[in-house]
Amino acid sequence: TLQRSRGRQGQGGSDSRRRNAAAPPPTPPKTRRFGQTPDDLDMRVVYDVSHNIAKTEEHMVDGRLKTLLVHRKGATRAFPPHHPLIPVDYQFTGQPVLIGGTMGTCSYVLSGTDRGMAETFGSTCHGAGRAASRNKTRRTLAYEDVLKNLDDKGIAIRIASPKLVMEEAPEAYKDVTSVVSTCHDAGISNKVVKLRPVAVIKG
């Protein structure tokens, strides 16, 4: 990074600028939990998907193919195998569905199904769903207690505001395993992988 020197002329100001300009970029800090840098851990986006969004799509309605505007509120796409709108890497498995649980509980990866395409326009849940409002959790939960519970489970957290800790506490949400099992049993999406949290970022 080229930094501005405050030295007087003749006292090395220009030399300082040249040294800073030629200096290599700083080494990324190692993560506290893993003792390695993000690059060493190969931390990159594997899959990204939208939710709470409206999409123009084609679906069968009363035996006819129609163009619809599908608004998924509290839901996300879950297209089946071989659907033309999902990436080629997932053509044989169905669209990946990322189901975030809570900061202190498990999350899931599901896949889309043909039954979901027929019955829910290729949609399934995108999370556990709230069991308590944000206002209620801010009134009834203590910031320090939530952080301690996460630390006791070995879960690191980075958060933009203390109030988000209470709003997004595990106690604020329904049981994600029960919600996912309902979708799986209904056939609108299939369980693939259960995940355990090690770090949480809220902002």
C-alpha cells in the first residue's frame, strides 16, 4: 500500500514511500480456531443460493406449461435432477438447498425432488423459522448468556451489533431438525448432509 509520508524533505520521505510501495502484501492472520490462514484452509464460496425472492419460471398448471412469477417468502428453490436451470454439476443430484439452523444448532444440505417440483413449484423451506420475535428475544435474553452458551459449545462468533446476538439466539428459532424432517417426509426435498457449526458471522 502506498502510504503518505509526513517526513520533511531531505529526511527520507521519498525513500519511505518507495519502500512501502515495494513491500509485499501483509500475510493474512491465522484463524484462532484452526491455526491456519483462510487461504491455507481453502475457504471459498462453494454454493450460493437466494431466498425470499421472486423469479419468472415455467411450471405445469392443470396439465399445461405456463410462465409464472414465483415469489418464495420463507422458502427457496429446490429444483429436481435434470432441471435445465440448475448447474451441470448438480444435474444428477438435484439443486442443493442450504438450510441454516441457528448459531448454536446444526444446519442441513438438502436436494430438490420431482415431487417438490409438482406440488410446491420446486420450493422448500430455507431455514428453521422463528419461534419468537426479535423484540421478545431482546427483552428476555441476555447478551452475555448467549455468548457463553456458544463458547461452551466451541462455536466462535463475529457479530456487528450486540442486539443481533439476542435476535439470532438459538432459543429464537424452531427445531431445525423437525422442520427438515417434515420437508423430507413430505417428499419436497431430500436430506443429504447434516452440518455442525464451528463459527458464526452475523452482520
